[in-house]
Amino acid sequence: MNNRETSSRPHIQGGEFVAGFTAALDWWREAGVDCDFSDDATGWLAEAEAASEAKLPAAPKPKPRRKTGAEILPLARIGGEKSAWPSDLGGFTPWWLSESALDDGGTYPRIAPRGLAGADIMVLVAEPEASDTEKLLSGEQGRLLENMLAAMNIAEDAIYFASVLPRNTPMPDWDDLAARGLGEMVAHHIALATPQRLILFGRTIPPLLWHDAAQGPAVPREFDQNGQNIPALAVPGLDRLLRRGSERARFWRRYLDWTGPIHTPEGKA
């Protein structure tokens, strides 16, 4: 080695080299990296996440929920015990207006049915109109029905007017009411009224009386009253007929097919 090559190399003292190397190691240790002897790529972040998840405590098992009184008590039946229901139509109206077990109360008044037993037709609606205060179907739906009856040549005193619910009830829970025996109450009411025919205005009524009502509400049915079959026609509610002229026309055709020429107005045969 000549003197030129020796003089061109940087001169590093042994103590300075050791101090620099030691400082580098200290820096890596402070950064959390103290050793790694593999040349292959290492998924440090994935391993860290797995380790973190492994340290998480196990989710506590849900405690069994205690049953509340509402879950263990039987549903309150509509109208109370069936043995206490009125046995004649004369006693039904005052009971309908006063029996606390018929509903849970509400802001609208209870409205009594009207008409006589053995009427030519029993008209059954889901509930009184919101505007009813003393007379069932005294609002717009009632006026529509009056016009329909006039077109059918049916006197109002030949009709028994009734509702499934005693008062107007916004958004009633029909499934809950059915589970509490509302269908039996409706059937009992019909049996007391003993009509010659039955018209049900409202899609919610047939399922209360027939288990297979979803098969075809347009098909005329019969209501079995103590072995005597009462012809029944299920149609859309009066509120729907009031809004749609096409529904009124469809109702009229179905009514004529159902009754035949007996109640056909002049010129409609």
C-alpha cells in the first residue's frame, strides 16, 4: 500500500465508531425493534393485530331474561268471560256501551249498533267513523252507504248496522285483537242479530270469521249460525269505496251477482 492510498482514506478513531454503533442500536431499541434475523418479508402489523385480538377478553354470556308478568299472564279476552255475554240483542246494546273488557279505552266515544233483529241485511264495518258521536255511520261513509242502499231499493229500517270495534280506534292491532277472541265476539253479535244476509265492509273482518279468508275475499261465503247458513259478502271498506269510483262499480257488479234480480233497481236488470 502506497502513501497516497493511505492518506485518501478517512481516519476514524476506534472510540468514535463504537459510540456511533451503540447509539444506532439504542435508537432501534427505542423504536421497538431489537432483533430480526430473517431476510423474508414479515407481516408485523398483522401479527400485532392478531396478538391484540387474542388479548381481548371473551364476550360475557347473555344473562337469561326474566319473564315479565305480561308474558306469563294469559291475554285479557275481549268482552271478558263468554258465559257473561248478553244472550239477546236487547241486552247487547247497553252491554256494548258499558262493558270495560270490550276495549282499553280511547278518546272517541263508543257507538251503539242500530236496527232490529232479523233484518234483511246486516252491514258490518270495522269501526265507527271518527266523526260519529251518537249514531253509527253518520259521516261521509254513512252518506255513501245511504246512497248505495237507495240505489239497491233497500229501506234503511231493513238494515242492521254494526261495527266490529265499539269505538273509532286509530291503527288498531288486528292480530292482537284476534288473539284475544275478537272473532268470537263478532260471531256472537251476528248470531244475536240473526240477519238474512251479511255484508262485511273491510278487509280486516273476514279473517276474524273464516280461517281461510285469504284464499279469495271476492268469493261469496256463508256464515254458520247455529247450523243455519247466512249468505255473506266481503267487500272493501266504505272509506276505500268513497275514494275510488272503480271500487264502487266493482262492488255494484258483485252485489248484483250475489243477490240476483231481487233487489235490482229499475233499469239495472
